[in-house]
Amino acid sequence: MKKVKKLDTLKTKKAIIKRIKITKSGLFLHRATNQDHFRAKLTGKQRRHKRKMLPISIKDIKAIKTFLYKI
């Protein structure tokens, strides 16, 4: 009898899903960088702008979609 080889199942990368928000319209958003600590040096304007989610570039979205099989 021949052994049947199982095909690898395609899984989504959970680390990417945790870091990205996909909007209803299909926009990919990510958190602004340098938000964890050392924010006392920044001006108030810089801190306010970092609170918002930022869109991801189209080139990066194409790379990310390869890891998101089930979405």
C-alpha cells in the first residue's frame, strides 16, 4: 500500500492579525510606532497624533494578504 501524504493546511498568522485592524471598507490600519514609553520628551501634538491608527501602504498590504488565508 502507498502512503498518502497530507497536504499542509494554510493557516493565518495570528501575530499579524493581532497587530492589524481591517476596516469594513477593506482598509488595513496599524498602531503608530514608538508608543510604549519615553513619550515625556514628545510634544503634545506628537502624542495626540500617535493615538490614531495609521493606514498601511499598498505594497505592504499585498505582502500581508499572503499570510491571511482565512480572511
